[in-house]
Amino acid sequence: MSKIGLFYASSTGNTELIANKIKETMSGADIELHNVADYSEDAMDQYEFIIIRVSTWGEGDLQDDWEDYLPNINKTDFSSKTVALFGLGLSKLLRTL
């Protein structure tokens, strides 16, 4: 089975907690966790399967570490990768809907 790279960033620890829960829940899969604050621009290149876990901050702003890592994502060739993207947050938006 191919390794899965799960990339996240966490200011308060909530996103990291959820990333660990995902790894625990999918215990049959070979998932490697990566806090984007600690990784270089080519970190996603080694994976065929990628989970990108994002959170919002304030009124829907991108979390700081993801904002810093965003230029690296633009350099990644995703054409041969399967990517899942999901996030936490937007509670203010959801309350208004």
C-alpha cells in the first residue's frame, strides 16, 4: 500500500488533534503526518496520495503556516496525485446560513 501524506497546520492544536484522529481512525493505512510549518517545498512530491487539512482563523482567514506554505503548493505537480482537501472552521459563516 502506498504511503499517504497528511499535511496540516495548527495554531491552537485543534487541527493537529484532528489530523492525529484521522491517522488513528485509518489505522490500516500508512499515513505520515506533516506539519507544514516544518517542511520544505518538495515535501508533497514523495506521495501519490495526499490529504490536506486546513483550518480557518478569525473571519475565514487562512491559518498563518498555510499562508507561508502556499507558494510551495503552487510548485507541486498534482497531475498524478489523488488529493483530499478538507477543513475546520467557518463557524461564523455557518451561523449566518
